[in-house]
Amino acid sequence: MTDQTGDDPLLQLRRLATTVRNANRRDSRRRLLALESQVRAVRGELSARCRRLVEDINAAGAHISAINAYARCASLGRGSVQGRANGKVTGN
């Protein structure tokens, strides 16, 4: 086995799957036991990446909500002058 700690976890997972598919009967149990810890490590990395993505998506949603609230408040401020005159243009 080679050390692939710098690789992308998805690439590592593909390599591990290929290794498992290519294992022959003679050493398959030994190889599978050795690969089990690597699969767990890759799974942990992918889970951490998913958690970070969920946090980023939630943060982006909060930003969008804040932007929409700001835009609503800004449009209310612009429309408030019109609201006092009931939308009619007053004379000079």
C-alpha cells in the first residue's frame, strides 16, 4: 500500500475499491483487514467535508436572508414617502 494522505478522499476511495475488486482469494482476507482502517479514515474525512459543506450552505442561507431583509427595509424606506401621499403626485 502507498501513503495517499495528500490525495482527495474520493480518489482514495476509488483506489481502495479497485484494490478490493482486484484482490485474489489467497490474500483477500489479509488485504481486506488492512484496507478496513483506510476505508474508515476516508469515510471520516468525507464526513468532515460534508459537515463543513452543510455549515457553509447554512451560512450562505443566513447571508441571503439578511440581504433580503435589508432590501425589504430599503424598499420600505423609499416607498414610505409615496405612502403618505397615497401614491398621488402632489402639486408644486
